[in-house]
Amino acid sequence: GGSGSASTIKQVKLERESELRIEVGNDAPLRLRLLNGTAEIFGTELPPEIWLNFPPRLKFAVFTWYGATIEMDGATETDYTADETPMVSYVNVHAVLDGRRSRAKASSPDDSGSSQGPRVIVVGPTDSGKSTLSRMLLSWAAKQGWKPTFVDLDIGQGSITIPGCIAATPIEMPIDPVEGIPLEMPLVYYYGHATPSNNVELYKVLVKELAGMIERQFTGNAESRASGMVINTMGWIEGVGYDLLLHAIRTFKANVVLVLGQEKLCSMLKDVLKSEPKVDVVKLQRSGGVVSRNAKVRQKARSYRIREYFYGLSNDLSPHSNIANFSDLFVYRVGGGPQAPRSALPIGAEPAADPTRVVPVNINRDLLHLVLAVSFAKEPDEIISSNVAGFIYVTDVDIQRKKITYLAPSAGELPSKYLIMGSLTWLET
Ligand code: ADP
């Protein structure tokens, strides 16, 4: 619009192999559309001319291989164009993976080795663009007709479900730039904390359970097996974090390790994995567009994720408030109290508290504001090995009447009476 008009519409012309990096403002959504040319957001092509609505705070880039004109409507926190991106190296990785998937598909399904498509694991420090690269590889593969399995081991900022979980889901279509990972039938295990140091043993056990489950699914599904998986990991790469990375690489039998922006980590992994000759360790450049988030921003992001689980991305879901008797629900936590580190004990001694012991919890006011997972377990001793159906949020505990009020995604009875508590709380705002 001309001078004096209140229009906030702005056009941006993008040259080939460049991207428009955007941080949507904190308070209002942003509308954006592709006017001409072709462009994609993290691997998913934009439809021509259709306005898309991006929620507040979202950070993303519109990338074009051959040139495009973008139209934006609304205020942004930042928006700028960058012509230096690592996208060519990323898409080259995709091409190699694609070749491996085709070879896996062409080989006899009886040969469980050669019919297995690539198992890619993305590692690197926090804010190196791991989730974003995972997403691009998944969307490019899905566009080609593959159904890769996305595995998210990041309990802090995972993109499949709420924080505190490890999860997996098949990706059958390029990932929607606004809605994110589709949530039809994710396979979710509840760890219950936002950092693995709360209970490292439990984290490892759950990673093993998830890997075993996917392994079984692949056995019966040649298409999934040939498509392989893309595994996103935590940004914790030092000390125990490094051990957990190695544990994940081995447990999932990853054969392609993509290391984002970390020489040291890359050479360490190359070194230890060179005796495992079928593993390729590849160093990739971090994108300059990746936005760093401090501890406070991360904490906020976790809170928004939980809110999104119950209320939807744009308040489009209406959770139900339900009331249950104390006697109808059985709450458990896993592991007893803080443990002494193994290194502090005499050689051969086991830490006293079993980190994977399932302990019943009395229902009292301590449960207020906790997020509890609803287990698929049929017996308490199946709790660790069972995935979860979903989550509830405790809004009131009435000791006198022995009633607990909770928010659930839907009305009606819970799929199970076994609930798992961790340290994950949420304050509804
Ligand atoms: P990590 O998984 O390593 O912690 P992410 O992939 O989640 O990092 O990236 C951190 C943030 O940066 C995310 O909000 C993501 O959407 C954003 N981001 C990543 N790449 C770009 C880019 N090229 N332009 C703009 N924002 C980006």
C-alpha cells in the first residue's frame, strides 16, 4: 500500500539458494505466502499463493532452490535474507540416503541386513539445528514416497509430544510447516524429567524399549524398514551426555551419524566408531539461521508444548476437566530418591536405590500441577516396558473428599488406571 495506508504487507524477492529467516513476533501471528517461484520451509514445499498462518514466536526459514517471491503480512521479531546456507550439503546427504533406501527396497526382504534402509542419527550441541535437519531429511524422504520413522530422543525440546518423553512416529508426508509432526499414532515412552541426569539408567532403559519396539515393527514392515529412520538427539554432548549419545547410536544400530557443527565431537565419534565399520560419521555445517535459546526460553518452550498438548496450537482443542476418586487411580514413580553415583561407591558395589524400581505414590497435594502419563501397562511391573497413551494434568486434589480433578485431552474414562509421575510440572497461564 501507498503512504498512509496501515497495510503491513511486504514483498521479499529471494535469489536462488537463499533463504528468508523469520522470527514471528511474541504477540501476533504472521501471514505469509509464496507469490511466485518455488520455496520450502525446512524441506516442505510451500503451496503457491495460499496464505499460511504462523503462530507467535515461531522461528523458521523460507528457502528457495531456484528463486521465489514471498509476501508477508504482520509484524515480525526479525526477518532477513541470507544467501549463505548449508542447504546444498544437507540435500546431498539426502541424496545419499535416498540411494540407500532404493538399494534396501530392491534387495530381498529375507536379508534383514541389506533390506534395512539408513538409520540416521543427528547429533550436536544445543541449538545446532538438529531438529531442523531431522525435519528436512524426513520431509525430503516423504516427498519421494518413503515412510521414514522419526525418533526423537530429546526429552528437553522434543517435537513429537510433550517434554519428558522419548517418542517415534512414521512420517508419511512432508511435515507441515505450521502444524509440525503429525500426531496420529506416536509411540511414546514417559521419562518424566526434562534432563537425563535425573535418572540416567531409566533414560537408557526407555531408549532400549523404544528401539526394541521399532525393531519389531520393522520386521513386519518392509516399506518402513527400507525407509529407515531419522533420530534426533539431545544437545548434551559432554560426559554422561556423550555416553548417552554412544548408547543411542548403538542401541538403534545407527549407521549414519550426522554431526552438526562440532569438530571435537565428530572426531571423538569417528575414533570410537571406527571399529564399527558400517557406521559413517559425517560432519555438517551448522546453519547461521539457527536461533539460540537460553535456559529461560527453553523452559518457556516446554511450558508452551504442554499447553499445546491440551489446548492445541491455536487454542483449537478443548480439554476436559474430569474428577476421579483416589481409589480409582494408581500413581507410580520410577526410581527411588537421589542416588550415589557409581563412581562414589566401592568397586563392585551397586547403588542402593534401584533407578528403575517402580514405586507407588500416595495421592496427596504434592500431585497438584503435575503432568502424569497414562500408561498402557496392565500391571504395575509392566510400567517401564510400556508406552503411554497420553497425559493428564492435575488441577485439584481434595483430601477431604478423596477426589482428584484433572485435565485430559478428552472426556470419558482413561485408557488405564496406571499413571506415571515424574518431575514435570506446568502452571496453566
Ligand atoms: P537443536 O535441535 O539443535 O536444538 P533446532 O533445530 O531446534 O536446534 O533450531 C533452533 C531454533 O532455530 C528453532 O526454533 C528452529 O526453528 C530455528 N531455526 C533453525 N534453522 C533456522 C534457519 N535457517 N532460519 C531461521 N530459524 C532457524
